[in-house]
Amino acid sequence: MGSGQGDRTLVGRRREQALLERSLDEARSGACGAATVLRGEAGIGKTALLEWTATRARRDGFTVLRVVGSESESGIAFGALHRMLLPLREDSRALPPHQRLALERALGLRDGLPPKGFMVGAAALALLAEQARRGPVLIVVDDLQWVDPSSAAVFVFLHQRIVGLPVVMVCASRSDGCALEGWPAHPVDVEALSGEDARTLLRRRHPGLAAGAVRRVLAAAAGNPLALAELPGRSVDERRRGVVPLPDRLPDRLPLGSRLEEVFARRVRSLPGSAARVLLLAALDDAAAVGGDAVRSGEQGGAERVLDAIEASGLARWDAAGRLVFRHPLVRSAVLAAATDAERRSAHRSLAKRLREDDPRRLLHEAAAAEGQDERLAARLQAAGTRIALRGGDSEGAMLLDRAAALGTGPGDRARRLTWAAVMSARGGRLAHAAELLREIRRGPVPEDIAPLFAYAVVYVDQSHHVDFASSFELLPGALEALTAPGAPDFGGLVEQMAFKLLLASAYTGDPRGWDVLERHREHLSPAVRLCHRAWADPPRTAHGAETELRSLVARVAARRETAGAWLLLWAASAVDAADDELRRLFDDEHTYATQGSVGKARCHQAFLRGRWDAAEECLREADTAEELGYHCNALLFRHYYAHFLAGRGDERGLRAVRARIGPVAASARMRFVTDHLDRLDALAALAHGRHEEAYLLLRRIMPPGRLPRGLAWFHLPFFDFVEASLRCGRRAEALAHVAAGRAARMDSVSAHHAFLLAAAVAVTADDAESDAAYAAACAVPGAGEWVFDMARLRLLHGAGLRRRGHRAEAVATLHAALRAFQGLRADPWVAQCRAELRAADRPSNSAAVPAGELTAQELRVARLVSTGLTNKEVGAALQLSPRTIGAHLYRIFPKLGVTSRAALAGALADS
């Protein structure tokens, strides 16, 4: 059971109570749902808050669904979800047949495996929606850190989607550990009580405590409510004498949780042996039949004395159903710590005998009770682990395979089981554990029949955990050859997954070896892999029609409700900027939860492209979560996507900080996808601040004029940047050459975004006579308005051109549209450029620029030299200044003269 804090008065929790009360009120009124995660150390009062919330919700007519994470059941896939949804089981009849089937199979209520890419999360959400039609619902999840990984993934799924329902979800987790993986919002930290609140609670719980003892307990408890209740001890004589045993007998350097656990352990050791055994049985499996009836069955003897001893200890109590409920999770830990290995094995054997043959807990208890090697038991564990993984419980399956390897007798079987455990651990998000298993496997020979799977596990861990792509090119080509040979084992679609890993390595590093291998094995790859290959390998030459084909495949997947391999479609969509909300929602709703990192990366990048810049902080939250889970490559990529928002807003200090953090790691891994992107983002920030020459030189390093290089899958993103920078530096020939290259490559046939960026480049390079028509054509590209930042930049350039040609009214309207967009994005440097153009447009037509006399002498010299076509470096050499100083002068000169490009300087000076 969960933390037994409900009997303590809530003191000092007004902030948390107000937050939870507001969530309940909003759901009751039908406004919206809400999800909150309470985080804090053991004993801090999380469960007391949950119980207060549940009591208030029941009073207000909520249906309350409650589940407590159980350490003993953390290896049973969907165990916690099953317990939570059990009261709604009858409602499942209202679900569509495919959802009901998926849910019942995943929860073990019906035989058979769920369909690939099962819809457990979507089915659970539909079940809640059905219940919510009758009235509001409260979901309470306590001890989240002990919820099985499969259930936790569903809870994350629900947490993200209940906003539109009258459903409130409140979870509680320890502050240590990584139970909050994938949670989209910051948890609410339940802090220690203030000094006054702590004193109030202590006086209420121990009114007779001597003054000296009060001071010592307050100091030792550090505001922890459980410590305030337990540290004074239970002896009346001790309280009267002011004795506080704990701080005197345990070193202060021990964590508070350890000190509290020792308090409980002392009480356990003081119990009669029969009572301690009952507590041990409950600690090992609180879902087993360990209740009052079991005690009275005669196994322990002296049943009434056992019951009385447990009640008197204050360690546990009997609930209305006659089941044992621990006072706090630390009691469970203390009970386990106080037992010997032999006592624990004996208790596991006893528990196993009480359970049915088909109960998955029986096998877990048998494995825990085993001494020495037992190949028969190992084989049963392996079969069970494989079944659980097929149901989507990779983490739980890995635990069973790991245990099977320890119990097995043959070294070859041990390596095979550990290899499967490593793969399952990696897929289940336990990358650090997978890395440990691979190190263990390497200590002996790897059987030839398992070598391809071992190679896949190594690559998975290297890419995701170590940010290392070398093994991808060393191991995967040979493994693919072995798996595509006649009569080769299938390994559950491993060819597809290996191809994806090789595709990732090639896309991130630009190494052509991976593309060549994939081309050789083309006949063995699915249409989704082949589309990914075309979209990423060399898009100016291979990706024509990619978005159209993608939409066709997506429609087929949706119609068949088979989303196996959907992560490949999401990856292909990312290449052509088509991972929109509708597409992501399709796979997000109906796909396994191991893809959440990929979904998150696509979501962050699309938020930048489509102008949802308030999502910038989400990148950092995702990065922190990935870091905690050991997905270091994902953490790096999320920070890389965060850098896009910084660059767009011209935040060069923040951009430098991100580069300093991720640049060295990306460079060491040869991740051109990141290092080249960082150069492009530096150029984008330079454009924001009017340093066009600097931007041009940075972009030229990525893509020379008139060339769309191979190995740059995202060539379209800096394409428009390059054209703009070239024009603003007076390099019109280079800009035109680039546009010609884009037209020759038919980049407009790749995707909607490619088409818009090419049309925008055509517009800004058009002659005055054709300019307006070209701008209109760019704006008419289907979906052009979705690319908010790019469209605002196009309007800024168009407005500046209209102003220079004397079309004041049109210029002002166009510039104001750009200004509003930049203000919405909080892109201040671009806002400043718009306002400079608007100021210039407000001047009389015979005075388009400020008098040159308003420039300083140095600024005037710089302006005159730049107007002749010299570069910043050439002007700097003439004036004995650095190119950066010349750029700084131009940054001040342009607004003064009402221009936005070097090419316009000559005219502005002549008018003045």
C-alpha cells in the first residue's frame, strides 16, 4: 500500500490544497481537466494530500479511481493499470471492438496478443471518457516510482490528454529516481514544513514532549511530517523524560529516510517472530492473501496474539477488507531489511504456493525463492518474459530474462537471454541497465545465432546512451547481411529496426556508407523504410514527391489500424516538415510508448517552424527528462531544437551557452546534423541583428552558392537564409545562382515547406517589375501561412521593397503584418527591423532618409565604403578596424538611414 499519512493532520499545505481544490472545481464545472504530479521525499506528506483530495472529490460527486504503486508488482506489465481500471471494467463494452480487444488483451483479461502498435492508451482514455459522461472523475496514483513501466507509460499518455475531459489526475512520486519520465509538466514539489508549521504538527502529535526534546526533534526532522511523528519514539516514559532515541544513536550523516527506516526496523525486530513473518509476507506481495483470515488459518499460530502485536506496533493496520496496510513505504523497506536471506526465500516459497499456476506473481516468487541454478525455472521465466514483451511490457520482460540468465545452466543460453534482456531494457527506456548487460555479455563469447541481435543492442545503446555512431557502421552492415540471407531467423522484424538505426546514424553524421548499405538491401525493406531513405539520403535528388507518398502511407496505416513501424513515417515526416499535429496525433494515440522521444522531437521542431514559440521551454524539460533516463542523444537533440528558438529571437548569449554545452559532444560524435545546424543558427541570429556579411560567410560554409550539397538532408532550411544574406550583402549573382539551383532540383516537389521557401527566394530576387507578382505567388503556396517566422521575414523584405519603390500604403500594411508576427514570436531584433522600415516609410517621399550629417564621421566613412560593394573585411582593412567593428557600425547605420541592406546604402547616401 502507499504512504500511510492520512491519519496526520494536514499542516502547512495551503498552497498545494488550493491548487488541487481549483483543479477539482474546474473539472466539476465541466471547464477542463487537469493533471498534477506531487513530488517529494519519503514522509513529506504527499499521500496525506492525495487522501484529502480523494475525500473532497467523493463529497463533490466524483468517481475516484485510485491505485498505489507496489514494489512487489513492478515487474508485472500493466498491473497498476489493471487495478486502476477494474471498477470500470463493465464500461469497456461501450468501447469500439478494436479498442476493447487491445485493452483486454494488454490487461490479461482475454487470451492473445494485442495488435502491433496496440492502442492501450487510447482505449484507457476512451474508457475514462465514457465514465466522465456520467460525472467528473478523479484518478489518484500514489507511489508512482513503483508503478510498473507499462502502466506508467499509459498514465503519461492520460496525463497529456485529459485536458478536454472533466477528469482530474493527481500522482505522487518520490523526489529520488526517475519515475517522472516523459511527464509533460513540471511537478509540484512538496517542500519541508516551515519552522512554525513543524512545531504546530509536533505539538499536536506529541503534546507531552519535553521542551528540550521538541528542539531536538525539530532539528532532526528538518520539517518532514513523518519524522516529526516518528522520531520522538513510542514510549510514554521516554517522552516524559524528554528522551529522543534516534538522533542519539544514529550518525547525523545518514539521510533522513535511512534514519526513519531504522526507527521502523527496530520495531520490527522487537516483534514476535510470527508477527514479523506476517509483515514480511505482506512486504513481499501486498496483493497476496495476507489478511486477518490468513493469520487465523493457523500457519503462524497464536493468531490473536499476532494480530494484537502488529496493531500495537503501529507499523501496520488491518483495513475494512481484512488486509494488512503498512503505515508508510519505509515500513516495508524496514521489514525487508530486518529479514535474513533465508527468511525472505521461505516467505517467497509460501507466497508462491498460495497463488494459482497461471498467476504471473507465482513465477516471480518462485524465481526469488530459488537457490542455485534451475534451467527448468529459467526456461519458464524466459517464456513469460517474451510474452510480456510482446504485450508491450519490455521493461518487465527484461527483468524476467535477466533473472532467467542467472538461473540458467548453459553459458550460451545465458548470453542469449542477457542479449534479449538488453534489447528489451533499451526499448523499455532502461538504457543504463542495457549498457550494464552488454558489458556482462562481452565477458564471454557471443553465440553466432544471436550475433545480429547483439549488434542491434550495442548500436541501440551506443546511439541513444553514449552518443556514438561508430558501431552503427561497423556492426549493422554485417548484421543486415546475416538477417537477409536465405533461411535467416526473423528476430521479430529486426531487419526493419536495424535499417532505422542505420538510417539515423547516416542522417545524423552524413556518412554515406549507411545510405549505400540501405540501397543494397532495398528489396528487403518496407515502403516506410524506403520512403525514409529517399527523404533523408539526398533530398534535392531523391525526395521528389516524398510528402505525397507519406500522406498515402499514413492514410493506409490509419485505415488498417496497424501502426507497426509508424515511427518510420514520423521520421520521414520530419525530413519534409510534415510532422503536423494531425499526423503526430495519429501515431501518438495508437502507437507504442517507446516512440515518445521521437514524437517529442518532432513536436519541438514543428513548434519552431509553425510559430508556436511559447513551446520553447518544453525543449528544455524534454532534455532534462531524457538526461535523467540516460537518453543522452535525445537530450542533446532537444537542446539543439531549443537553440532554434534562441536564434530566431536573436538571443546570441543563450545560443552561445547551448553551443558550449552540446557542441563538443556533437563534434566528438561527428554529428553534422547538429554542428552544421548550429552554424546555420549562428547565421540566423546574425541576420536578426543585421550582420549580413557574417551570416553570409557562415552559410557559405554549409552550402556554396548555386550548389545543394549531398549529405545535407535539411538543405531547404538554410536555403532562404542564404538567399537573403547574399542579397543584403550586395551579392545578387550568388542569390540568383542559388535560386536557379533550387529550381533545377525541383525542390518545390518535395514538400509544401520546400515549395514555400523556393517561392520566397524567387520573390526576393525578382526584378522590380516582377516583384509583386512573385511575392503574391509565394503567399499563395498551399499552407504558406503555417510557416509563421519564414512568412514574417518574407513580408519584411517585401515591405522594404515596396517602400523603396514609393508604394507607401502597401509597404506600411505589409510591414505591420510582419511586425505583428514578430511581436507574437517575441523576436525583438526582427521587430526593430520592422520599426526601422516603418519609420522610413513615414518620412516624406522627398526625404526618404535622414541627413547623412546625423551619422558620425566614422559611420559616414563606413557607409560610403560599404556602398561601393566592399566587404566588411575589406572596409576594415581600409580603416584599420576589425570586420566585427564594421558590422557593429552597420547595425547602427541602417536604422538611421532607414535601410535594411547594404545594396540600399548608395541610394540612401545620394538622397541625403
